[in-house]
Amino acid sequence: MSDIGYVRTEMLGQLPPPGNTVGIVGWMRSNLFSSVSNTILTLIAAAFVVNLLFSMIPWIFLGVWNADSLSHCREIFDAKYGDGREYACWAVVRDRWDQIIFGYSFGNLNEGLYWRPILGVLLIFVSITPILFPNTSRWLYVATFATLFLYPWLIWGGALAGPVTAALIFIAGYFAFRALAKAMLPSFALGATIVLLAVAFLYLQAPISSVIAAILPIELQPVASREISGFVLSITIGVVAIVVSLPIAILLALGRQSDLLIVNKLSTGFIEIIRGVPLITLIFVATVLLKYFLPSSFDLDPVLAVMILVTLFTAAYIAEVIRGGLAALSKGQKEAADSLGLNYWQAQRLIILPQALKISIPGIVSNFISVFKDTTLVSIVALNDPLGISDSIRSNSDWNGIVWELYGFIALVFWIFCFGMSRYSLYLERKLRTDHR
Amino acid sequence: MKKSVFFGALAFAGLAAGASSAATLDEIKERGKINCGVTEGTLGFSSRDAEGKHQGFDVEFCRALGAAIFDDPDAVEYVELSSKNRFTALSAGQADLLYRTTTWTFSRDVDLKTSFVGINYYDGQGFMVPKSLGVSSAKELEGATVCIETGTTTELNLSDFFRVNGMSYEPLPVGGTTEAKALFEEGACDVYTTDASALAGVRASLKDPSAFVILPEIVSKEPLGPTVRHGDNEWEDIVRWTQNALVAAEELGVTQANVAEMAKGGDNPEINRLLGAEGSLGEMLGLSPDWAVKAIAATGNYGEIFERNIGESTPIGLARGLNALWTEGGLQYSPPFR
């Protein structure tokens, strides 16, 4: 009876999965070599990548950083390697990086002015912190307000009195609005405030700023718009376009959804006209052709003209992205807001826009990234964006013939900025996610 | 009604454009600076050094004007213009003149309402070949493969040249200078053709320039010169005669080094008139009597400017060729100063 040969009394310990299904080998088996055709494709791709790296890595890492000119670089290659191959002549980046980043305005033309754009960009970072990260102190909005006036001063220079006066007039305008809003309808108060501000700028600015100039005799060396170049130019145009276009875009999107005929048609017309014309045409018209029609004494600043146009252009595109977000919300949200007795602006601000904007984040950020890169189009009107500067460096007989080193450096700097924006948008999406999964 | 508004706007635009072209010299004197239109960067003609300062062949002529008017060669604001916006910028008053490697053509002179007031560089299309090809004249290029930038006048000139000489060629179309250079250096084509001054620049940037030669034949006319707006003859005269003064200085042996000495007056009445020791040529232009002395002292004469920026001692290494003085077989010639 008792010849039960073998009975297991306890469970076997778990074995690890077979070696060829886990780890890097398993991953490669399932992803790279899962079938004959995949294997062939993998091998071809691998051969291509390895080949590319074999020529690129020595080119990049055996390059020369210390040289005076391209021909000097080549002498060094011949002496050092003597194999007749080309290596990167990074010396050009070492020699001219300050022109590419800071432009002619703050690069070595005006020795020792680096601090101005650097401080300006730091101010921008501080000022957008309260907008980007909702947990930080509300007091940082003071920095945001100050940056609006300080950044142009740091870039264009001149007397400190100018931006301080403008800021004071705006602060006064805010308190005037608060006082007026108690006495009349808010929309009338807004109109009255705008009129007051215009009057103040016309008649009060000069006397106030001369008083302030007497108290605060601080003056920065002025910089001509034409000299603003390099990444300072790209960042200035890009940041202005990004910051200013968003509110305009929201208004345009709401306008396009509006039942008011004129508002609706104006918004639609604006969006369709701007979107129907290439940005490069708009820039060309604004900086060159407008001069024909304006009196010659009216000097339209080329950088300002470009900023305004890029802003309007971005606003039209983002308006459509936001309209997509608005359309994705169910009608019930609006009806629920109505049933709570909220008026139009309250409903938009508290219920509709937070949800619509959240949906639109990826679209908005990808527009921001593309507008930042589009700032290189200003070279059409002979403003020196980083690419324009690279052309200009090449036209110097020392560096004539250098191509990839400069493009590579510029691409790297652009990539750092754009990658940063893209990461932030992912962070924001995760943070605002309210659905359950 | 609509039509009249339109015409009104047109008339206004015309008036504004007209107003901006009068009395350029007064505007410049009030501003204290000349707005000189230059290229964004053309090897040897206009570029920026590591300090961000402009330099080059065209830039020196702007400096000479600054010196002639203000006695300060740095009283020049350089307006960098692309080939697309240069004429609009000039007529809109953004620049007072162009020294921007601009070819003098009939339609630009007549139709675009600009005036060309001289030729500071006689350019033309040339050919570059590797030495190993063993060719010494463009007429021996029968059956050659030619790298040619598409959509340019050089493409048309090339086919004309080969047709006239009864030769055949194989075109290899390329998109731009950088691509052309790479293909040519690899040996994908036997011949690279473009304007001679640019050709010299490309040659200078090759790994081994001595392995390539530029053939002597020039197959097109590209006279480059200063350009001003139509209708301001006083300003036009200043630009024209400042450039002429530099050419005349070379002809008369006046150099940057000896101009101060020669300005004291000598036996040659032509030099005395040019340098203001005799006569009143400067006053006729509305400038000081020694305007030409200041210009020459700032930049040197035409030959010195040429040698310093694009001449044979520079990496660009252009020969004087057509740009030699008329007394030496070239075309540079100044009308008399009297």
C-alpha cells in the first residue's frame, strides 16, 4: 500500500525565467530579432548607425579647440594625425561663441556687457516661476511686473527713469481702476482707465521721468536695435511672443466661439488672414514695405516690428489650438455654469477655460517651441539671428569654410531650450491630470 | 469713392518717398553718421571681426566717406542688408547708399529708381579647376563636368560660353556654395563656376588651395558699385567723387603714408587740386577743402584698399586684373579733378 514512490511535500522555489527571455537578451529577442524580416532590418540599421558613429565620434572628439583660423586648425590636424581626414575645428566656437550667444551688442563689441542679458534672462526665469509652478509665493508676481519694465531696459539701455516712470503710471492706473470700479460698471471703469493711462503717457511721462532721472541718475549704455543679435535676439523675440500671445489667443478663441456677430467675424477674420500668410511675408512687409507708406521721420524699430508680428502670428495659431480645447468640452459644463448663476466671464474663468486649456497644453507648447525656432526667420530682414551670425562668421577670412561646427553648436543651444520647454509641458500635464486611471 | 481713397494713399506714399530722397547730406550731417548698406557677410568685401567691427573692401569705401564728411572714418552706421531687401531699404531711407556688391544693370538703374555712381570692383564669372586636370584656358574644357548653382545667371552665362565656343559640357546642378564646394573638392565635377571674387573665396577655404587654379577667362560682366537713390544729385556727387578721389590718388601716387606731406602743396597741379592746396573743389561738394586728404588718410588709395582686403597678399588672393588702373591695362579710371 505504501509504495507511493514520491510525493512532494512542499512547493518548489520559483525559478528565474529562462535567460533568453529577460534582461537585455530577452529585450533584444522580442524587439529586434523577433522575425526574419525584423532581424534583417535590425542588422541594416545597426550597420548604418555604427558606420555613422565611426565617422562622427573621431570628428567630434579629436577636434581642435585652440587655433586662430581654419588653416591653423588644418595645420594642427596634419601635424597631430597626418591622415588627411577632416576633424572638427571647434576653435571657431571658442573664438566666436560670445557673438553667437550674446550677439554683437553684448558680445565683444561692448566689452563687459555680458551681465545685462544674463541678468535679463535670470529675471525672466524668476518672473515666470509663479506662473509655471503654482506652489511658489504670490509675492513673486512683483518680480513679474518689474521684469516687464526692466528687461527692455537691460537690453536696449538708456536711463532707468524711463521704465520706472512707465511702471509708476501703470501702478497708478491700477489703483485708479480700483477706485473707479466702485463708482461705475467695471467695463466703463476699464475704458476710463485706458483713457487716463493714455493721457498720462502723453502729458505726464516727460515731467515725471525728469524728476526720477534727477533722483535716480542711473543710465545704461544704449544699444541700437540693429545691433541686438544672436541668441539674445532669439530669446527676446521668443519670450515676448510666448508671453503676450497667450492672452490674445484666449480672447481670439473665445471671440470665435462668441454669439456676438461682430466679435465673431473679427476674430475669425483675423485668425484666417494671419494663418493664411507665411510668417516670412509678414516680417518682410512689416519691416521693409511699411516704410514706403509711413513718413520718413517715423522710424519703425525693426526688432519691435518683428516682435509684434511674431506675437500676432503665434496668437492666431494658438487661438485655434484653444478652440479645439473648447470644442472638446461637453455642452453640459456651460449649462451647469449657467444653472449656478455664473455670468459669462465667471463661467469662462472658473469652469470652461481651466478645462479647455488643460486639454490644449501639448498643442500650445508645441506652438511655443516652433515659434522660438521660427525666430531664425528674421535673417530675411538682415537682423542677425544665430544663423545669420554663423554666415557672418564664415565670411571672415579666418573662418571661411567652416560649416558643421557652427551649425552643431547653434543646434545644441536651440535643443537645450526646446527640450526644456517640452519637459515642462509634460510636468504640467502630469500635475493637472484629474482623470482616474 | 473707394478708388479715390486708394489713389490718395498712393499719392501720399509717393510724396513720402519723394520727401525721403531729398537733401540726404543734410540728414546725414544732422544725424552725425552715414547709414551705409553692406552685405550681411561676403568674404573680403564686408564681414565682422572677432570684436564685432566691420571690415572689408566695401566697408573701407564707407569709411572713406565718413572721413570725407566728418573727418571720422568711424562715423558710419553699417546697415546689413540681404540681397532681397537692399533696394527697398535704400528707397525707404533705411540706408543712405549701398556698397553692397551690387551689379550695375540697366533695369536696376532705370526701373528701380536707383542711381549707380561708380564701379569699385569689376567682377565677372570665372572657372576654377584642379591643377591635375592640366588645363590652362577655359577654351580647353570640352566635355568637362561643371558644378553649377541652379537658377542663377551664372547658369545661363555658362551655356552661352560653351555654345559660342562650340564645346559640350555635362552640368551637375547643385543647391548652393557649400554643397558645390564639397562636390568639387571630392572630384565629382571637374569645373566649378561662379563670380570670380566668390571663386577666390571658395578656393581660399579649400583644404589645399594650391592644388586648384582659377582660369584667366572671365565670361560675364558684373560691375559692382555704390548705389544711391534717384534724385539727390548733391549726395550722388559726394559718393562718386570720393571714390574717384581714391582712384585718382593711386594714379597720382598719393598714399596713406605720404598724403599729409603731399597736401602741403607741390609741383603737380592735379595733386594740388585733389588735395585742396589749389582751387576749391571741396567747397563745390559742400565739404571742407581737404576732404580728399581725410579720406585717403583714413583708408589709403584704391590700390591700398584692394591689397589690404582682397589682394594677392591676403588669403583671398585676387589679382588686380580688370581692377588695375587704366594706365596698367585695367579699367579703373577717374575723370580729371579740375
